Amino acid sequence: MPYTTKQRQAVLQVLERRGERPVAAPELADALRREGCPVGLATIYRQLERLAETGTVHRITTETGALYQYCPRRDAGQACFLLRCAACGRVEHLDCPQLRSLYQHLAAEHRFQVDPRQTVLTGLCALCAEQEAEHGEN
């Protein structure tokens, strides 16, 4: 069992409570400070990277920097496919055999190994797509 510090546990608890809402490290620092658990930003980044290495947390790279999200499927031993809405920023976990087939095809036919834990498909969630359709946006 890996060694767990109080800071790592505090970071993990905040991420768990956020559910599918990813957070940037500075926002996480603010949340911890509000909860009476001030943790330095360098420590938060270090803990987030360790949690990402173990599969407990996803690191999602965006145009504005990294976001972090708790992974509810880390114990299932499954590859996590992530869907990120470009409009609202929501990130969802997806278990879809069709995507596994695509990754297998890429490996067999194109000799390219995709890391599902590092793969984020970006598009529009159903709600944002519906709102765009109502407003006539493309």
C-alpha cells in the first residue's frame, strides 16, 4: 500500500467531492485554504502528479493549463475514456467497447499504442449541443 500523506489525502478528498468537475491546482489550493488546510501550490502539484501516476486522478491538458479530476474507476482496472465538453468544460468517464476496438485497430494496423488514461476526446456534451442548436450556432 503506498504511503499517503495528510496533504495527499486532503487533495484527494476535495477532488472526490468535485466528482466530474475538473479543477486547476490553484483552485484546489483555494478550496483547501477555505477548509482550513492550507497547502502550498508546489506541494499540491507534487501530490496531483503522484495521484495521476497511480491512476487515482486524471490529468487533463487544456489550452489554459492542466486540470485534475478524480477517477471513480481506478479500482476497476478498466481503461478510462474521457469526453470533455469544449463549451462547459465538463469531463465524463466513458466505458464503450467501440473505443476499445478503435484502440486495438490502431495498435494492430498502425502500430500505435494509445494510452486511454491520457486520451481525451473533445466535443460538445448533449446539453451544450442542444443549446447551440437552439441558438443556431455551428
